[in-house]
Amino acid sequence: MALSARHDPQVRSFALPTVNSGPVAMLAGLALTVYALFQTFYVLKLPVVAIRRMAEATADPAIQDIAARAANQAARINAAGGVPANAWEAFGAIDLAVAGLTAAAVALVVLQSLGHVGAAVGRYAWLLATGAVALVAFRMLVPPVPAEAHDYVRLGSGAWMVLAGTCLVWLGAVVHAVRR
């Protein structure tokens, strides 16, 4: 008599179906990426000190009054958290490229898993995902504002979520390529 069903020869064993974790990770990464493109990617903090200096530098009382009001309004906006911008508002065409590359990488792997494209095509999905990760990293390092304004731009949570999503797609593509 066996101590457990695992050791009992009369109990038939069954195997759980295996799931290729690559496409699953890629689908989760795609969902996270698309969701995060609508979240706050950048937060602009307005240059209150520069506006106040501009007000002090002029002799015209009307301009001083306007600049003082602008500085006060900018201070209120900064106190409320700054001016948020999501990727769709800030990127231009790069957001479409990130979404397109990510979706294309997932589509290649899913189509290959379903047998609609050859193994050679599906194995190159990681290149598309690498392109998406590179574009996101580029936009995180180089915001789409003039160099003088870089001190006033901060990354929001959406930036990190997009990076995590594209990295998850890349990791899933690599796992899929290695297992095939």
C-alpha cells in the first residue's frame, strides 16, 4: 500500500497541458503598453523663478504686472502637480511606432503559435520588440522639449509602465524564440 496517490501504481497519472509562457507574457505586455500610453508620461513643472526674473528685469509696470500674475498662476499649477501629458500628447509619431512594433511582435508570435507563419518569421519578433523598447528608452532619456526645458520635465508613472510593458513583450519574444 502506497502512502500517497503519487506513489500508488494503480492511480493513473495525468499531465497538465503546458503553456508557452512567451506569448502569454507578450499579450500581457501589449495590454500594459497600450494602457500605459494613455497614462501620464511627462509632468511639466513651470519655470516660476524664470518668470519672476523676467518681471523684475523690465521697467514697464504693465509687463511686470502680467509676469507677476503669470508667475503666481504657474506656482498654483506646480502646487497642483504640474501639467501632465500622456504619450499620445507628447510623442507625435513615436507613440504609434511603439504601439505598432509591440503589436506586430505579438502578432508574429501568436500567428506562429497558431501555425499560420513559419518558425523563422516568428523567431524575429524579438527584433520588433527591441525597437519598441529602444524608442521608449529614447523618449525617457530625451523628452520632446527644447534642451533648455529639460530641467522642468519629469517622467510620470506612464513612462515606467510603457517601459515595463515593452520589456515584457521583448522578454516573451525571447522566451518564445528560445523554446522554438
